Amino acid sequence: MIRKLFDHFKKNIDPFLMGCIFFSCIVGLFVLYSASGESIERVLSQFMNILAALGIMWLAANTPPHYLERIALPLFILGLLLLIGVALFGEISHGARRWLNLGIGRIQPSELMKIAVPLMLAWYFAKREQSLRGIDFALGALLLVVPVGLIMKQPDLGTALIITAAGFYVLFLAGLSWKILGGLIVTSGLMAPVFWSMLHDYQRRRIEILFDPYQDPLGAGYHTIQASIALGSGGFAGKGWTNGTQSQLDFLPERTTDFIFAVFGEEFGFLGNVLLLILFLLLIGRGVVISSQAQSTFTRLLAGSITLTFFTYVFVNMAMVSGVLPVVGVPLPFVSYGGTSLVTILLGFGILMSIHSHKTLMSTS
């Protein structure tokens, strides 16, 4: 009986991806234990988050891609309606309106759009693949801009960045020409003053601080300075687990969430950072392989977007903590504390597993 249950559970689960995810989660729990001041309660809470996210990943892995294709449009419309609901009736917390109270609980619709947007765009371009024109890319960009604009208004720059990346990857993989891409880059550069005026004061301050955090060492630049000290003091092999001074002496802010990479770097050093990067690169590499082997336009675009979005999570967080990018509130996958982003990331990997495991069935249908 137990054997049958195990065989049913592992059905459609990619062993390589699962192994990398397992080790990443273990690393995350160990780092969280240290970053939280050796809090067993916080570690147990994250462990429950992991179990819940793995359950959702399993459901996604066992959902055939053609079902995902069917729900792409309804899910996108639902997400847009929920975002509009947030704008009109959302709860304000810490100066941001991101949550919607449905009576039975609160939800954050922007997290749903991390999957709904690439699903929708992959479905749209799959439908138009036989007669793609410039107008199709313009409409695709509009489908991306509308939800991102609503999320920027909340404001939630980190989530808006991730969704923009997820949507852009679909556009690019669908065949967006380099000429159009170059034109968009030039246009974005010319529109920079307009974008700058649309940012909130604290967002502009974060960008200014990027170039010189010491102009406000106890204010806006504090996070970047302390993270840099932590990473630098780790040296080659680190100070050892639970022995990081910046985190243990409470100098490092947001050390269990956005800046947990600084804790990891201080305690495990350059060597630990390299090993963590290798683990992430293995996940990304497997995602690229699955994307290249996908047997339909929809699954190829979706798998490519999910893989590259995971890369964006990793790159933006590490660059933010290292002082290369402004602080935008993007967690480090599997390591930062929190359940919402973890569910979204593992849902994406579940979809990757589904695309891989159902490809033979698709080719014979």
C-alpha cells in the first residue's frame, strides 16, 4: 500500500529537478535557523510552507499542459479583476495596497499574475503562431503592461519587475525581432524622465542610494552597506554556521527575507556562494533542457518563461544584496522566509515537470 502511494506521488515528478529543489530547501532551512536567531518556530513555519508548496507543485506536475492552456484566459481575466479589486477595495499595510480581503481570508492577486501572465501570453502566441505580425506583439505587450501598471500603483516594484520579466521572456521567445527590441530600449531610454517622475519618493531614493549608499548610511543606504559588510567579511570559507556577526548582532536588516543571501555569504563565504550558484544553475539548466524539448509552441514559451523568471529571481536578489541593483524586494528562491513566493516558484517548477512528463503523450496524440 505504501509502495503504491509512493509510486503515485512520484508520478510525473522529475528526479533531477526534485533533487535540486530538495537540497535548496534544506540549505534554506539551515540558513533561516541562523538568520532568525536560532528560532525553531520560524524554521518549522517555513517547513510547513515548503510542504504546502510541494503539494501544489505535485498537483501542477500531474496536470496535463492542455488543461493549463484551457485555463490561461480565464485565469488571466480573474487575476485582472482581483487586481482591480485591490485598487478599489484593497487593504493598506505599510503604505501599500496589495492585499484583498475576501471574507474567508486575504489574498495577494499580484502573486497569481506571476503565473497567469506568462500562461496568457504563451496561449496567445500559440494561437497566432501561423500568422504572427507586429500588431500581435503590440497586443501581447498590452496584455503585459495592464497588470504590471496595476501592480506598480500598489506599489510593488519587486513583483512588477518579476512579472515584466516573465512576460518579456514570452515575447522574446515568440520571435520578437531585435530591431523592435532595440527600438524599445531606445524608447525606454528617452522615456526615462517620465518613468522617473512616476516613481514614488522612496523608490527614487533607492536608485540614488545605489550609486553612493554612504550619502545616507543610517537611512536609505543602511541595508546596502550592512549587506556589503556581511558579504565581504565572509571571506573565502566564511565564519561558520550561526557565527556571522552582522546577522547575529542584529546589524543586518530583513535578514530572514530579502537579505538572507548576505547571511549565507557571511557564514559560508565565497565557497558557499559558488556552491549555491551551482545548485541554482543546475535548476536553470534543467529548465532550459525541458524548454528545448517541449513539443508545442505553448509549452515551449511557457517553460522558457518559467525557467528564465527563476533566473531573474536569483539574479535580482543577489545583485540587490551585493549593491549592484537597487533594493526592490525580490526574495532568494528556497532560501528567503515566506510562503507566497515559494508557492509561486514551486508551482512553476511543477508546470515544468508536467511539460516534460507529458511530452510523449502529446507527440502521439
